[in-house]
Amino acid sequence: MAVGAGLTVATGAIGQPAGASTGAPVVFGDICSCTGAEGSAIAPTSDVLQAWASWTNAHGGIAGHKVQVVVKDDALNPATSLADVQGLVTQNHIVGLFDNSDEDQAWATYIEQQKVPVFGNTDTPVGQDNPDFYPPGTTNSNLVVAEAVSLKRAHVKKLADLYCVEDPVCASSVPPLVAALKKEGYGTEVVYKSGIAFAAPNYTAQCLAAKQAGATAVTVGDAAEIVTKVAMDCAQQGYHPIELGVDGTVSGSWLPIPSMQGNIDPQPDIPWFVHSAATKELYDALDKYAPSIPTSPNLGETSMTAWAGAQEALEAGDAGHLSAQPTASEITKGLESFHGITLGGITPPLTFAAGKPHQISCFYEMGINDKKFVALNGDKYICAS
């Protein structure tokens, strides 16, 4: 469910079990770029968090406290994003923040000053340097190394990198990838890179330039529908590179597209389409509280990361021994007790040390074969150097 810019939605108030604590609720904020150029991939995260809150409350809450999630949509506007986060801290008195925004650089310093822990969003570089961000999966700097590992595993020697021009986050991912490929010696070179506009009528020029440069794989840092549009435009030119999906773009809408077959996608958490003991609770919660999400073409990586961040918050609350009036410091204390925890198998090993940025280097790998998503290494994570 996309919510309008500046709109606040409090969720998770239903399903409180009989006999639960009457202490103060555990209030989390959700800052979401649910509308804007990246909205199609990001918007489902709010539904996932609402389902998590309702499911958690129906199963006793966090340490007996009812969960509340207050959702705000920054509409991909940095000033709105900062104002929303400030309101969540000063008015809603949140004890943790779910980061589903591409504008987190606007409020990263503020949230660090407030000592409010941040969950989610492994796709922007802000969280890898800020000790108040607790990523529930592979961190941004390590995702580019994961891309390098995946390209090596696929024997790709030449890569084209296309990225959105509407959001600076997209362009910021290019230099780290180039550096990672050179530093790690994986044998892949970025031979063409270009910004692309969301509203462009086609991407023929970029496809022809990438083909001319000899790229046998293309990565597109943009919304899911733009990735498929690029792939289809390239196919019309007789150009069929491997599509390397990154930065939360992967979507079920890719499945029927012939030019998306054989693609490769590093993932920060277990692929969302895996149905196993690790993901059972996710799908049980969605089936009950957000039944449209499991069949949505926009269900993807960002939704799984949102769920992982929520489960991280749940685990931290339990480990932090919440008092009658839960605090951010108690949640942080719980997080810093993590040592190699995988949250039931949905994340790579998470270890957080007090006062230090948190780097998670392990990742999962998936792709598309025969119009179906497949886990390329089963449901096991891979650890990059």
C-alpha cells in the first residue's frame, strides 16, 4: 500500500492477545519512499511491516508489549524525509526506525545524534558508515563485492552499468562497483556506464552503446519496470546480455519477460520466493494480514529486507529486556548482543559491536530460469572476501 507524502499511518493495533502486558507500546517508525521513481519496488514494504506488527501482536507482542508502526512517506524528497524522521522522534517517540527510504542521507546525522537504532535498507551507502544503522543483510559496500563474485561465477568479463538519474543514490553505486572489480581481481571490467531517465521513451541508445563496448552483462540501477524496459529494448536490437539485478530492483514482474531469463541477482537476505521453515512465518503473516502482497508483481527483495529488519527489531526487543516504558537504548542493547545470529535462517550472520559501523559481507544469489525464480546456491548464503 502506497501512502501519500506526509501521511502518517499507525499500524499493529489489532490482535492483542488476552493477558498481554498493559505497559507502554513499542513504537517504531517507518520512513518510506513509497511514491516517486522507485515507488513500485519500495511501496510493498509498508504492507509487510503492517502485517508483521499485526502478526507480532497476535503472538504476544515484543516482550509482552504491543507493537505500533507509524508509517511516513517522504515521496523521495530529502527535506520531507528529514522532517518526517524528526516528527517520528519528537512526536511519536519511536524506539527504532525502519529505513525504506532512498533519502536516508538527509537524516542520518540527526538519527545518530538521537541514538535511535535504524533497521532495514541495505541498498544505500549511508548505513554502512553509521554505527546507529543495524543492517539485516549484506551492506551496500559488500553488495558491490557480491556483484563482482556473481559476475565471476557467471564468467562475465565485460559489464555495462546503467543507473537512474533521478536519485543520487543510483549514481553513487557505480564507483564502488568499479573499485571492487579492480581491487578484488575478479576479471570483470565496466566497459560502459550511463545514466538513464525514468521517463525516457526508450533506451535503445544505451543498449547499442553497451553492445558496441562488448558488454556481455548489464546491470540497471532503477525501478523494476525500467529494468525490464531496458532488457526488452536491448533485445529489439539483437542484444541479449545477462541482466544483473541489484539494489532492490528484482521483481516478480520480470518472470514472463524472455530477455530476463538467465539473469543473476545477489540478495542481502534469503530470496523472498523461497518457501521453507525460515520463511514460513513471513508468508503466514502476509496470508493473514496482507493477502494481496504474496501475489503482487512488486513483491521482491525490498519486502524481504523489510521483514528481516522487523524480525531483527523483535529479536532485539526480546534480548534488550524491555522495561515498562521501552526505550531506544534498550533496543540498541539487544542489537549489540547479536553474534552470528541469522534470525531463523532469513539473513546471513549478523554481528553488531557497540559504537562501530556494521559490515555484513555474506549474501544470497538467485536468478530466473524457465520463467521461474530460482535460488542459485539453494537457500545458503555465500561469503565474499
